[in-house]
Amino acid sequence: MEKPDLDRIERAVLEILHAIGEDPAREGLKNTPQRVARMYAELLEGMRSDPAEHIQSIFHEKYDEIVLLRDIPFKSICEHHLMPFTGQAHVAYLPDGRVLGVSKLARIVDSFAHRLQLQERLTAQIAEFLMDSLKPQGVAVVLEASHSCMTLRGIQKPGAEMVTSALRGIFKRDPRSRAEVLTLMHRSTS
């Protein structure tokens, strides 16, 4: 995918400022169009990245217990209102002879999160990608997030969190494995 057209974003932001009755030439707004353009390029950089670049660090290991990285902070942009949602991802897999470098799980989350998204789609994309790329016995992904399109506008319910899950393989079909991974994901850290 091409790089974002920063000039075009700047012109659009300038038009929004005019449309809401602001003076884009006033001191506090002079560079706002440029800042907003750079912000969108940064927050949506995942649109130009391939999560497969993070699968290069696969190691062959005879390990057949759950691998879990909890509390991965993430941020994304809701495609319905172009407002951020932020939260924590919990990503687990049950290896089948192959393990992934631990930081790569967080990088994969970021690669999918830094796009225009829906939380439900984001959760499923992470799970499907790991199933397809790593070929584990199972994958479990749980995202917990606060959506500013719901907390700052509309119904205005700060503190409300949306939770989504995607279970694949053994975590979907075996109740004991599912219960174990979900218990590990939500173990109190206090």
C-alpha cells in the first residue's frame, strides 16, 4: 500500500477547521493540519505493514504447554468514527514443535491494531494469523478495550470496556484447555 498523502490529509483538516467555524490561521491552530496528518500516518502505519515479517523468529522446540503473553497494550482507530480505542491484548498459543520469539506476539498485535479497525475483526485477525503462520495446536486471543467513540460522545459511558475473544484449535474444541487458557489470561496480577 502507498504511503499516506499527507498534503491531502492537511487540506481535509483545514476544511474541517473552516467547517466548524474556526480560524485555521490563529496561533494554536497554525500547524494543526500538519500535526493531524502525521498523527494519522503514525496511528495507521499497520496498513502498510505485513505481520508476516514478525514470523521470522520461529524456533523449533519440543514444548507442549501454553505460551501466553498477557497485558499487551494496544491502540487502534475505530473505522466507524475515526476515534481511538485502547486496551490490552492477551495472546496465547499451544505450540506444536514451534515457538515464536516473545516480542513478536506484541509486534503482531500492533501490526493489525494500527489500521482502521473493529475490535471484533482485530481479535479474529490476530488469531487467524497465528494459526496460519505458526501452525500451533490452538490459539486464544482476548482483547479488552475502551472505545472513545462510546466514552467521549454518543452514550458517554467512561469506564465501560468491550471484551472480545477468538479461540482456535484445541482452545475452541476442548473445554478443559479453553478453561485453562482463559484462567491464565485473567489471573490477578495484584
